[in-house]
Amino acid sequence: MSEWDDPAESKKLEKSVSAGSWDVVMSIAALIAVAAVSFLAAYLTKDVLSRPIWMLFLSFAAPVAALMLAVFLKEKISPSMTPSSSRKAQLILAACTVAAAGLVGCFCMVSNVEARGEQTVVMHDGWSDVLIILDKSGSMNGISESGDGTLDKMATEAVIDLINRMDESTRVGMLIDVGWAENNDPIYTIPLEERAFPIAELNPDYRQKLIELARCETAVNEHFPRAFEVACDMINAYDGENGELSIVIISDGQDCTGEFRASDFYDRLHDRGVKVFYLYVVPEYSKEMELLASRTGGESIYVNNLSDLMDKMQEVTKVPVYETVYKDALRDIDESGTAKAVTGILLAVLGLLIGITLTVMFSLQGQKRFQLILSPIMALLAFAVLAFGKEIIPVAWIREGIAFTLLGVVLMRKNRSSGFEAKSRPAAAAVSTDPLPDSSDGEW
């Protein structure tokens, strides 16, 4: 009796020929595919401060989908799945695994929110709502020390530059500090409605009106007390929130009346949280104006050239815009104990699910079940990279790409069941009890 008649020997031979050798090329191809998708997803989202839940879903699901695709390509090239298993069932199992990977990403986000991992960041520079008080008195016709023309021209250009830079959503008002009938020739008096524009949004039409007002020409003295009376009336009509408005004064710094007192206006400005910034363009300045600026939380600044005046006007009217966001569930995982614990458990479960899926797909006779252990180990290593790899791999998106690449480590085997069938034919002939056909007929 040959070895094919011995059930034990037959079973031993069947195992040795049906399992096949390790398919290194396809294992490497799968790893490269998963790495490419992982690093691409991480790179494309590297500048997103806090990824939304759908983005985290894709960040987890895409690498696992790449792995499953590589597995089916392997099956297409060299059949390695159990011949009797249902391809439809395997596809459903693979789809469920990809969906489960995405859900892990969603739950990572939820766990991070529950952990209250918050971060306050400066999103971009914004603009304060502003009331500009522009001195157009006769003394502003003096020549600037910097050679930028008259002080009036320098101040006007700086104001226009600021107005042109501001967003349309910013609200701006302007008051020309000039033309007071009490101490000036009536010929130079400008009606209040023509020199005091309310604080309103900078739509194109209003922006142009403010620019035209800034360019008006006058030749009379300023009157700080009356100017601030009007300014306070304008602030009373302002419907913004307290603390959102600043007053910027551009002047050569002298109150010809000597009647201006900071104490007369401090309470009215303080109640609305209004800061006063006093930009004086000659070394002389009003001590009372300086005091008012200081007490309201503003500043007094001497500027003697156009470039510095433009810069300072932007500086005092630009405000940082803060936004509180939840820290990224993966990239800041080391800062949240709850997120770390939940993510670790979920990744371990995902690794086990990947291992089960691949074991079912590669369940050849004689196949050792390495993948059932290997995938969970790789998932735990991925978690270790995310949670503890910051010191070694400081760049967050690279750390994430490496972590997800580890999920693509898979051992594949070739299917040599056809070889088993070829070797089994002689044995089948040897043990056949059917009578041989008559050779004279020319047939078997």
C-alpha cells in the first residue's frame, strides 16, 4: 500500500502542500499601500487644529480599507482563501472591519470631548471697532520732522491706510476735531453732521465716505473737551458689546483751551470698556490726554513719521481672535488620560477584529494562525506610538502616519491546493477498484 492509502500520511502530505510558502512580495505591497494612505491622510490634515469627527473616521478607516483591498488583490493574483468559503461573506466581513475602524476614530473623538481636552488658540488677527478722532486744527499744518509733508497730510494718509486695511465687518466711526464756533471764526465752522460719522460697518460706500471726511481741509484750532463730549455721545449710540471699541486720537497734542480733564470722561469710557490710544505727532503732548489713555488701559505713543504712524495705528486697532477648541484626540492624546485609555482599548479591539478578518480570509488548511496574534500586537504598537512617541517623533502627522502603517503588517501565504490535486491523481488511480477498460477499444 502506498503512502496515499495511509490516512495519517495523506493528511500530513495534504497539509504540507496546501498551505504554501509565505508570499513576501504581497505582504510588502500591502504594507506600502497602507503606509501611503496613512501618511497621505495625516499630511492632508496636519494643519487642521481640531479635526471634526468625519475626518477622524476617514483617518482610521482609509488605512484599513487599503489593507483589505491589498488582501483581495492577493486573492486575485494567487488564490489564498479557503476554496469553500463564501466570497460574499468575506466582502461583508471586510466592509464591517473598515466601518469598525472608522467608528474607533469617532469614539476617540467622543472620548476626548468627554475628557474636556480644550485648547485656546489665536486663530488670526482681528480688528477692534474703532472711533477715530482726527485733529484738523491749524497747528497740524506744520511740517513734519520726517519730511512726510505736513502733520495733517501724514495723519490723513495714516487714517486712510487703516480704513482701507480693515475688514468690512469692522465698525468704524470718525470725528474731525475742528471748527468749534465758541473759539473759532464762524467762517471755519463745520456742522456736526458733516464732521462726526457714527460707528458703523465698513461697507464700500461707508468706507469711501470716511476717506473723504479724512481728506477734508480746515484751518482752525482743536477743542478736546467738546470733541470728547461728542465722542461720548457717539459711544452711547454704539450697540456693540462692552470692551469691543477703541478710540484712536491723532493730534499734535495741544489743547488750546486748557480745559480738558481726564476725570471728566474716564467713568463714561470705563463703563463701556473703551480704551483710548493717543498718538501725538510732535514731542509736546497733553498730560490729561496721556492720563486718560493710561487709565482706560490704552497707551500714549509719540510717532514722528508716516511709516511708524501707520504701523502704530494698525498695532493699537488689531486684536487677537481667540477660539477654544478641543485638542485633537490623536495628536494630543498624551494630554488626556481618559482619551488615552479609551483610544488604547479601542485600538486593541480593532487589531483583534483585523486579525479575525484576515484569519478567516486566509484560513487555508495547514495555515498557522499568526495573524490573529500579529494584528492586535501591531494595534498596540500603533497606540504606543500615538500615546508615548512624542519625544522620539515630535512631528504629530508623521507620528500618526507611522502608527496607522503598523496596522498594515500582515503575513500572507500562497495557495498550493492545485499541487495537492496533481499529486493525488496517481494515488487515486492506484486504489481504484473499477475494472480497466478494454485497450482494444482505444479508450480508458
